[in-house]
Amino acid sequence: MDYIYRVFAALLFITLSHSTIAQTGSVRGLVTDSVGYPIAYTNIILDGTSLGTVTDDKGTFLIKSIRPGNYTLLASFVGYDVINRPVTIEPGKETNLEIRLSTRAEYLEDIIITAQTNNPNERFVPTISRLPVKLKYQTQSITVLDNKLLYDQQLINLDEAINYAPGFNLESTRGNQFPKIQIRGSSATLLINGLRLESDTRSGDGNVDFNAVDNIQFINGSSSIGLGNASIGGAVNIITKTATFENSGRAFLSAGSFGRTNLGFDKQFTTRSERLGMRLNGSWNRGETFRKDVDYQYFTIAPSVAYRLSEKDRISVDYIFRSDERSQDVGQLRVDSALMATEGITIPNSFRPSQRQSIREDFIGFGDDFQHQLENTLFVNYTRDLNSKLQFQVTGGLYDKDRSSRGINTRGAYADTNRDRITDSFIRSSVFQETGAVSKTIRADLTGRDIQTGPIRHNFQVSADLYSNRNFVRGNGSQSRNPGPPIDTINILNPVFMSDVDGLSPAARTAYYTKLLNTENGRERNINGITLQDQIEFTNRLRVTLGGRYTWGQTTELLTSNLGTDSAATAVSDKLSYDGFSPSIGIFYDLTRNIIAYGSYSSTFDETSISPDRVDISGDIIGSEVFEQMEFGLRSSFFDNRFGANLVFYNIFNNNIAQLATDIDGEPLTSPGAVTPTNPNGEYYVLVERQTRRGVELSLQGKIANGFNVYGTYAYYRFSQQANEDQPAVVLSTDYNPTHSASLITNYEFQRGILDNFRIGGGFVYTGERTVTARGRNGFTFINEAFTTFTLTAGYRYKQFELDAKFNNVSNELNYNFFGTTFINPISPFNFDFRLTYNF
């Protein structure tokens, strides 16, 4: 990766150098009231230009990259008189101003200016739902983490970001490969810029470089209406950085525990006419996890170009390249209760992670284990403002992913070598796989805002979207997941770990490096839809949202056997076509100016559950899973609309659920009636009775005083499933959501005095008890204990420099994330990061 580092360093030098060449000036100022108290979120505009900003929490502002000349600066804030101040800009110099606003005689009580608050309820966020209404009137429960929050809190991955959104939790890291995020008992769908390009966090698409991210939107509940039939429990919508027609930049360097190093930059350019905007951001990251020999290294570069064709037409093109390489970590060895009993230790019918394996030093895998993923993502957007109320937008996206990996096999690795029905050994063998996917999507939206028809006002959305995906997995066996030959055996009670491949015998080294690529499993999928939504405002207090989506698509399975030989042959299943309608309704009533009561209902189906190989014991295709969701709650704003508090109650009913049929040892059952060209073994599925998920979610976000921000969450979750005793197979449902979870994160920036420009913060994250289901001969269900972690942050800003520090898991809590009972990964112990930033 040295060549990537050199290229990255060159790009960083170029972007830094650019700021020293431009012969422009800047203006910095302070806005106060009549008694000298700073006024935050004052609108600052240079008259006759498109340059402007708003003041920060301390009433200060800065406008950079201004061409030399004489200007008039306008300062305005609701309830105060507008101030006009002449200002002269000189090349290479900074002009300083002090502005004092006077209270206006008549205060406009009914005007709410979104810019004056970081309360998410008051925001318009069109990439969440194309319906052009504020978040407090959306049918989904939504949490938005903007770029300032992401950067100030030094959030670098989804594992940390979900702590700010109620109901989202980390099931596992799948052995350091990628985070698997759950919401309301289902896998969270991953969207990029509102498009379904990647799939979900379980498919390896959750490793996101936050330096390329502008904001993250956590959507609780069905998003089938606003963003396509994409999720059941919820979705994570990641909005990438794009050119915004300004000249600004940032470069940073961070270092921390376990050799973590992060070098990045973000630079924006624009022309004098401000018709062309360009942006370039990139980062390089490397380090280890807390375990020796488990490391990572990734590089991202993301250029963006935007062009104003006219006052009403805009086009933008964004591209992201990412190279990500990391080690797979199975985690801790599993010690079953029967094996512990042989040493006189009695625990319930359960297991525990090995206490004789050092979390820091002992690695089950090998130093040459790897997962290397290359991603290319492209976005093209065209927007036209038809008039002040109507907008037309077309967005297209392309995502290409290629991944190769070699790691320790976990399927059938635990063995009973003494044949006494006690698992006492772990047989190491490697699995080599190649996977890939190409996704294409295009979406057209027509939106209307404040359309009056008699006494009724409408905000509407009409959308159409097309999506296609082709993915494959190459490996060993009919499912491309069988391991290679055995390498060695680890005694679970007396483990000895050898991670150096060179220390193995010649035969073991050959077994480790064996590439068995004899099968390719593939799938082609097309999903299309038409969406209509209309929010009807009957009175100033009563609004009703009616929505519907018609979805149709096709899916095909492919299986290539004897890959790489002259006898290679590809079997193609029949093309399975499907369609369905998803209705939605939401009712909103303003109880007071600050409190809204709402209720919603939606019904949707999971199109990803439809497959030609999802058949019952007779070979009949099982239809899609169907979900119904009802929720109601309150959305409120306090502290002059600067702080939002939302409470929601929900029920989700899941029907027509099917799971792979297995015996008591966890091995798939087969049936001659289920055999197809793409399912040669005849594996089949069994229906599970109705599942119910219900819960409560509370979110707090905003500013309760100047400089003092609070983010809080609480979620209660309950899962139930009817037993189906008529099935011949063993059906165990794993539901890993904690019953209770909560977080509280605060930060404060001092406004004056000796501590001016200094900020501190802290918080905790509580993860309640989680249910883990173990399969196999001694299958059982057990409870993973609750735990709490604490975080501290601090920062200081001096002119263009910022220094930040973050301390994670300061109490050094030890707990585990489970993926079934095969990946048992400890949470990170105490660790820290320091970051230096230069703004230019």
C-alpha cells in the first residue's frame, strides 16, 4: 500500500498549497445583542453575492475566499432589526467587525427559522423521504447526525454512530469483517444518498469511511414509501459529501491506541462566477484492533463536481473509490458447559468464552488471513426547480464491489475428538472466497410544496425507481462455503495458538493456502416501483399523509459447477416474478405549538425474501415475508425550538416467515421434492408461525443552553413467536436485540473567559440483556449479560487549529458480541485517540 500513501500525500500537498495561492480576503466578526450577549445563528450575507454564513454558539462568524472590493454586509435574526455594515476586503487580509443588533418593535412569533436551531424536528431533509415536509411530520421516526456532530464527536464507524439513535444496536462485527446492525429485530438496510446501491450491513457493506460522509440518517420503521421497498425494521441512509460552491478546506491527522493512524483532508473549490463547484476529500487509515495480528488498512478518495446550468438547473457528479483490507477474527474459543464440568466447574446449560485465551495476544487465525474489498461508487444528479413550489429531480447510481478473503473456517470447526459427546477441540481449516456485486439504480422524483387547493394545502411526492443487482460468491461446495483440508487442532482446555504460517509443517502450509474455487453461486435481481405520497394539511393543526407504493420485480438464481475446468456448467433457475402494493397512512395533530401527536400504519413485504430456491419440503415456492407496522407517539420541541424530544410506541407483525430446515445438529435437511438445478442438494425451508415485535423508543437531541448539547436515547424491545409443533425440523429463531438499551452523551463548549474555545464532553452507552441461540446437538438459548461503557472527549480551538482527544470504554468493561456461537468477539477495551485539525 506504499504507493497509495505516496499518492495520498501528493493530493494532500496540492490541496493545502491551493489555499496559499488564492489572492482573496476574508471577514470575521462577532454579533451581540444590546447588552453585549452573543447571538447564535444570526444570518450573515454579503449583499450582491451568494456568500454567507450563520454565527456559531458564541456569536462569531467567518466568511472566506472573498474577492477584493467594497461590500455591504447584512446581519439579521428574527426579532431584531436588520443591520447593514460596509466592509472593504483586501487581498490576503482578514477584516474584523463587531455588530450589535437592536430588538425589533414587533416580534414575529409565528416564524420559525430552521437555521437558528439544531433541533432535528424542525429540519427539512429531502434525502430521508422525498416528501417535502419537516422531520416532525414524517411518518417514520428519524435521527439525523450532521457533519459537525460526526466530526466533533470523532465518530469513525457505524458501531459508534448507532449510539445516537434509539433502537439501533450492534449484533456483531462478524469477526472484524463488518458491522451487522439491527433495528427493531431486523437487519438494517443500508442506503447511500437515498438510493439502494449497497445491500445491508450483514453483506459487508457497513465499512464506511466517515471522512467522505456529510451526514447519517437513522430511519426507524418501514421506509417502504419514501425510499422504496427497502427495509422492514429500519434503514441507515448515508449522505456523502458533495461540492457546495465554496472555497474551504480541512486537513487532519489522528493517532491512538493499537497503532491507529488516520490522515485525511477535505477541500472545496469554486470559480469566481460560482457556477462550477469542485470538492476532493480522501483519507488513509491503518492500525490494529486490540488483538495482535488483527489489523486493517483502508484508503478512500472521493472527488465531486457540481455545475449550475442556470438559476433553475443543477447537475452534480460524485465518485468514491475505496480500498479496504482487514483481518478476520473469529474471537474467543467457545467452552461448553459439559466440557467445563470435566474440570469441576458447573454453569447452566450454556457456554462461556475461553478464559485461557488472552484477548490481546492469542489469535485463533493466522497472520496471513485477510479480507480485501475494492469499491467503486458513482452518483449523477440533475435537479430542476420548475417554479418556487415544484421541483423535478433525477438521480442515478452505480456500485461495483469485488472482495477476496481467506480466513479460519467456523462451520463444523468444533469437534468431539474423544467421542464422548463433549466438544473439546477446534479444528482449524481455511476458507478462501471471492465475492462481487454490481448494483445500478435510477430514480425520478417530482415534489410539490405548499400547493393550495381551496382551503387545503398539499405537500406531495411522485416517484419512480428502477434497481438491478447481480452478485456472486465463488468457493468450495454447492453453497461456496465449504472449508479446505484441516490444518491443525486446538485443544480448547489447553489451547496453544500458532498464528505464524511459516511455523506450520509443509503439509499444513499447503492446506492453509489451498484455493478451492470450484463453484459459483449467483443471483440476478430487478426491483422497480412507483411511489405516491401526499400530506394534506386540513387546518394549522391537522395533517394526514396518504401513501402507496406498487413494487414489481424478478429474481433468478445461478449455479456454476466445476468452475475453472473444461466441464464447467451453469444452471439457471426459472425467473421468479412478483409484485405487491404497500399502503401507508399517517395522522399528525399539533396539540400545542411545541407538541405533536401522531399515529401511522404501513404494510409492506420483504422482496429480498423471494427466491426460486426458497421452497418447502415439496418444492413449492414460499412467498415473500409480509410485515405490518403500527406506531404512535409524540414529537416535541423545547428551549426555543433548539431541543427535540420524541417518544414512539410501535408494533410489528411478521407473517409468512420461513427458515432453513435443520436437524438437531444444525445440519440442513434435504428433500427429493426440493431438488432443482440451482439447489442440487434439495435443501428446503419450513414456515415459522407469526412473529410479533413491539417496543418503545425515546430520543433526545439538541441544545438546552448556548454551547451545551445533549443526545439521549432509550429503547425497550420485546420479541415473541408462536411455536409450530407440526414441523418435522428444528426451528430456532435468533433475536439478538437487547430488551433495554440507552445512551446519554453531552458536550459543552465554553463561551468566554480563560476557557474560551475549550470543549468537554462525556457519556455512557447501556446495552441490556440479549438472547443468543446456539444450534447443534446440545442446542440451547442463553442470555448475554448487560453492560455499560463510558466515553470522555475534550477539544480546544486556536485560530485555524483544533486539537481533540477521545477516550473510549474508560472503565475497561469486558463483554462480547456474538454471531451465533461461532464468532465470539470481545468489545474493545479502554482506548484513546488524539486528532489535530487545520482549517483553511
